[in-house]
Amino acid sequence: MRYFPLRYFVLLVLTLTSTLGIKAQNLPASSKKVHLDKPFVQEYSVKYAASEDMVLKKAFADRNGTIQVLEASGLVRTHAGAFLYPGTLISDRSYLPMEDKIIRDMLSLEGQFVYLDDEAVFSNAWAGSVYLPHELPGATLFESGKGFTFLVSDGSDLHLVSPKGVIWKAKATSSPVLDITFDSERNVFYVLSTNSVSVFSPSEQKRSTLTTGEGFTCFAFRQGKDRLAIGTDNGFFEWDLGKDQMWGTKNEALPSPKLTSISEINGLLWFGSDRGAFMQKEDGGFNYYYGERWVPGEEVIHVSQKGENEVLLLTEQGLGKLVFTYQTLAEKAAYFDHQVRDRHIRHGFNATLVGMEKGNVDTGRLGDSDNDGLWTSMYLGGEAFRYAVTGDAEALQNVRESLDAMERLYTINPVPGFPSRSFERSGYIEQLSDPERWQHASDPEWDWKATTSSDEAIGHVFVFGVIAELVDNEAVRAKAIRLLDELMQHIVENDWYLIDYDGEPTTWGRWNPEYVNGFPTMVGDRKLNSSNIVAMLQTAYHFTGRDIYKERAYDLMENHGYLENLMRPMEEIGRAKEGSDEWAAMLSESWNHSDDEMYFLGYWGLYRYAFTDELKDMYQKAIVDHWEAERPERDGLWNIFTALVSPENFDLEEAIWYLQEYPLDLINWTIKNSHRNDIVLLEENFRRQTTQEVLPPDELQIRKHNANRFGLDGGRDGRQENSAGDIWLLPYWMGRYLDVISEPLLP
């Protein structure tokens, strides 16, 4: 859980405790856990870009919410700016006389801006009555004490300034002075240099050395903890002021240990570094804010608080304003629903926004994909679950529109029962992905994409079954069943292959026993294709009643080993033995996360429409076995799917963690984590698990469910925005339908 204001502590405690072990009211006590959907902390960033000639130093907000940024040549302020629509930093002209001031430093005191120039400490608050000459023309930094006293330094000299004038002067014990902070509990100032921290008592006008070291860069007094947090160029440590000794040990296991700034906000430490900012959680771990999802630029040079719910992160290239708000999962779903409908629907397909200019969603276009049918099936499934739960007319209309797109995948090409990958208006093939795969339709206005794969097919069957079962509109339901029947008839009649326009099987649309059983048992495709085709045949039989689908399924299971194949434990899946053919070796080079997606989409029909209870029990064991292998990834969709077969034993907490921690910003920014010192890296392995624990979704690049969630680096530099349709809305609405996520419960 991320940063939150103290006044919401009780609410958050109630929310967290309600997540664990709560039973559905209408179910037996032993049957399932349910997450009660109360407000949780959701964060996002509003960014403000600086012009290239700006040299930024500090950023503060006053009690009115006004943000000012200290820049080398004066003060600047934020202009415009909203979530996904960055603002800029512009010259602050609020007070005419400020244009003539040479501002060297600034701070916030009692919610008001206070400035340091070459002559005095002053403010425009308090009716402008604060003006305290300091007699240090080269002054560069200052800190406030009690009763409008300020300790001012030019790096080598220290002056204590009050309304009575300069009341104390001295040379710094160690130069240069980097920073000053105040301890209101002891009424002393602490002075930081690169190799020491000294303490100065204004009441006694005495100073002494507190501690010495090397590479000190920043520090902060910890209110109520009687400690100083001291940052270095390689980690930080805390100094126990009561015992006058180091508290614990130096911590170098940070996301980025070269520290530039430390602040304490609501009792938690915030750090600026050469690679982003991070906040230390109460359990000692860190929330990491790095990359343009959160801030413009790399180096965070200053961190400060804005009101109760915002944190300002100043970088060399601008300002990131972190906003912490409260919402339910239902409210997050409503936001994502708008995101999808506003800019991710292409001819009814669930599409990605591509070709964007540096994160500007208004500059992108709707892209085509190899898997338009698959991503649309997943979005469409989510909308069908939504309709089943809410009866919402908008959800039904969304189902109609996307099902129309799915239907046209079958009618736009000349092959009966063959689903195209995609379609687009004619004349643009060279600008589409994989131009060599596109074909001209009989209608000269349109082109369609060939070479359809098995992941498309299982996606289609999954959603056709969901619609047929859950959508009570007869026309919509009949269309889904007809398309399901046409697809499965094509596969059965063509000896378990998808046959393309050229009369040849596609590369991946193959469920034929000769092909499937040609793989060694440890090659995942043998298990996967067996599991998928049985699920597809069961679904087709359940809704069409055609005996051929049941007969052929039993033939595959009993006479070709498909039941044995699909029941094979996941621990037996691995690399093909030496001497295997090149195809088997290639397919088993490492764990394939697209296979996970195909398995789980197939599990809906495998378990839900099992021919017998005996088979259902067997399928449940296979599904739970797969889920056990996938648990380290903490994927929200796999956990929710597992609730279908094991409602009393699945990772509800992890599913909710995934849904809550997924960022609102689905722009594919470039993300880097491999440099981090706070994660434990693993040796290269078959599963491509890089760390002991998977990072939160908002610290990783945007990924669909078919990607490795342990990938640490990647992204597209803000050139794409993914749709929430398949990534987030499907697991949420499936969870609502399966009654493991409650309707929103507002306080």
C-alpha cells in the first residue's frame, strides 16, 4: 500500500482487514473469500516540463496550493497540467518587485513561501512584514528556527538572523555547507557538509560536531523519532540523537543509492536520487517512482509535500506532482471503461493507441494487431461479465459492437469458419503490421489479415462461450453460438488444423494428433494444445448439442492421449532433451507466457463445460497445478480464473494487489529496474524469473497478460497507450461475476 494521509488511517485499516477472509453472505462459510470493495489509495502523476535553459533547484507549495519552483534566474510556477496532459513551468510574475530580486533559496514556513536573496530573508506573506537582513552577500541557503529566526550560510560562513538582526556569526566547521535542518524538539540546527554533521544551539550560541563520515549529500530530521536521516552517494543511515550513535546500519540496498534529497512526509522517508525518487514503506521496502510515468527526467533533486494528498518531485527537466486519491475498484473500472471507449475502439476491436509523440494521447492512431481477435475477445469477455453482473445497457451495446467486429473476422475472408486475424480499409497494407500477411478482400474497400494462430482461436471460443452462457439477449447469444459452431466445424472438418486461404495449415493453428504428439512430453505445446482443443470441443458441444464435438473430444482423449497430455504436471514441462528436433527445441527454449494466457482462457470451457463430474475433478487438479506454478507472478487474471475452480483456495489478496497497484497511466513509457540495489536478482532460469519477488505493476512497463511480469526493463518511450480492456477490465469483471469482488462499499 502506498503513501496516504494520516486522517485516512482508520479507513485504510478497515479496508485492508475487509480484504482478508471475508465470506460471501449467500455462501457457506467454507466456500470462498470475498474482497469488500472499499476505497484504497490510488496514485497518479501530473507533470510539468521545464524549458531547456532552466536550472531548477527546489519546489514548494503554500497553504493555498500554489506551487513555486526556485530556478537559477528566479521563480517559476506551474502552468496548466492535468493527468495525461502535461503542463509547463513558466516565469512567476505574481509580484512585480520579485523580478528584481536575486533569489538564492526558498522554503515553506507555516504554509507560506519564505525567500533568501543576497540581502535578506523575506516573505510576501504576513503582510510583507518579514524582512531580515543577513549580511552575507553570497548567501546560498537557509533554514527556519523558532520565532522567525533563520540560520543562513554562504557555504563557509553561518549567520543567525532574527527580527533583532544578525545575532550570531561564525565560520562553518567544515566547508562547504550543503544543507541545514532544524530540530524543533531540541531547538537546535543541524549543519551538513560532505564529511560531517554539526549541531548548533541558537539559545546557547554553541556548536559541536555530531558525526563525521564521507560522501554526505543530504539529510532530514525525523519528527517524533529523535533521529537524523543522512544520505550519501551510496545509501543512507540514521543517527540516534538521544544515544548519539548510528541507529541500525547503513542501508545501501536502495532502488538507486546515490542520494540527492531526503524529506520526511507523514512519518515516511522520501528520497531523491540520480535515478528517480522512492519512499520507504513501514516494512522497510520501497515504492519507486522512476521514468516518465512519474517524473520528467532522471535525477530528482528535491522532494516536498503539497497539502495532505500530494508530493512534489523536482527533477532537472521539470516537476512531477504525485497525487494520492481514494477510489474503489468499481470507480477505477469506470475510469478504465472511459479510457477504452474514448480512444481504444477500432471498428469494434479493442486496440492499442500507437505512433504517439512522447506520451501525447491526442497524437496517436488506433493500431492493428496480429491478435486483434484475441485482445477483443478478452475485452468482450469483460463486458459480458459486466452485463451479467449489472444489466447495464451500455455494457450490452459494447458487447454488440465488438461481437460485430468478431463476426466480420469470419465473413471478410473466403474460407468458411476461418477467422481472420484483423481487417482494415484497403490501401494501407504497407503501413500495417506484418504487411506480408495481408490479403485483399472480395470487397475492394477492405483487406484482411491471414495466418491466424491458436491463441486467436482459444480467445474466440472463450468469449463465445461466455456470451452464450451469460448474455440474455437472444440475438447476441445466437450469433456467438453460430460463430462458435462455424469455427469448430472448420477445425474438425480440416483434420484439426486452421486452413488458410492458400489451402495450407497456418503455422500455429494445429491440434492434429500427429503434430501434438510429435513433441516430447516436456515440450509445453503438447500439453497446451491438448488442453485447448478439449476445452474448445466441450464448449461447442455444450452450446450446439452437436454430438460430433463430444465424440471427437473423447476420441482425442482416449485414443490419442490428450487427457494424459493435459493432465501432465507443470513441473514436468521444460526444455526438450538434447537431440530433439529444432522446432521442439525452439518451442521449449524458455517458459512461454503466451501459453499461460491460452491455458487460462481455455480453462473457462475446460472446467465450466466438462462432459462429466469426474472430468471436472480432474480438470480442477490440472488448473490448480498450473496456478501453483504461476503464483510468483501475482497476475490478477490467473488468480481470478483460479477462483472459478477453487474459490476457497486462490490468491485473492494478490489479485486485489494487482488490480489496485496497476497504474492509471497505461502509456508504454520506458521503464528501468535492473540497476536497483533493493531487489534480489536470480540466475538465468527456464521460467525467466529475474527476481525473488515480482515488482508492483506501477513500477514495471505496461504489459498484457501474455508477457513476463519479471521483465525489469523495457517500454516504448511513450509512443503507445495500451487499452485497459484486456489488461484490467477482464479480471475485474470476472471477479465481480464470480463473486470474489463485491460491489463498491463507500464509507
